[in-house]
Amino acid sequence: MKFAERTEASPLSQESQAAIQMPMGLLGFEQSKEFNLLADPEEAPFAWLQCSQGTRVSFLIVDPFIFFPDYQPDVSAEDAAFLGLSTPQDAAVFNIVTLRPGGNPTINLKGPIVINRQTRTAKQVIPSNAAVYQVQHPLPTAS
């Protein structure tokens, strides 16, 4: 399932405060399974994915299509079935952004987080075309 086929850029309704369930956790944080999406209009288009368990680790995330309209992560049929996705419109896609002191921000295009909009079940996936993407792809900045 290619997510470039989406017809809208709106990532996920902010109206629902329901937790996002990640049964597999995030890569390297497999024990973290429940997250909240924290969005502040002043920080748009960025948001925080905050674990609601334990240490409350947080990840800066963004809708990748805002910066990379040609981004086409090819999510496997197995991952789409796991998430209960029938069409690309059923999903919201986010990618983790890394900020380093003195460095430019990067985005992990190799491991998008795909969220079922209805069930709020999510999984960090490795697209079948991951070889064409980078874990630390430079994020465009305003000049």
C-alpha cells in the first residue's frame, strides 16, 4: 500500500484524545506501547508523541508529506492488515524528527509511524522500499 495515493494531508484528528496503541512499541522502545499525540498550534506542523507509561519518553514527529510530497513509503500488506487498513486514507503517517545541538534537524524516512485513524492502533513500519530512504535525512529549514 503506497501512501502517496492519499487524497489529503491532514494527518490525524486532534479532536479525539484517545491514546494511540502501539502493540509492537517503537524500534528501540518496544516496552512503550501507549502514546498520546500532543500538538500545539504554535509548533505546527510538528507534534509530540509521548509515551503515557513509565518514563514518558517523547518523540518529535511530523507529517512527512508537508516537507516531502513525493515520499512514497510502500507499506507491506502484512503491516496494513495488522493495522486494519483498507486504503491509504485510513491511515495517518508520521516520521520522527531528530534535533541535535549545533546540527540541522533530520527526519527518519526509513521508519514511518503509521496510525489507523479509526482505531488509533499504530506501528512503526519498515517500508518494502526502505532502501531508497535514510534514517537521518536532512529536514528542510526556513531560510
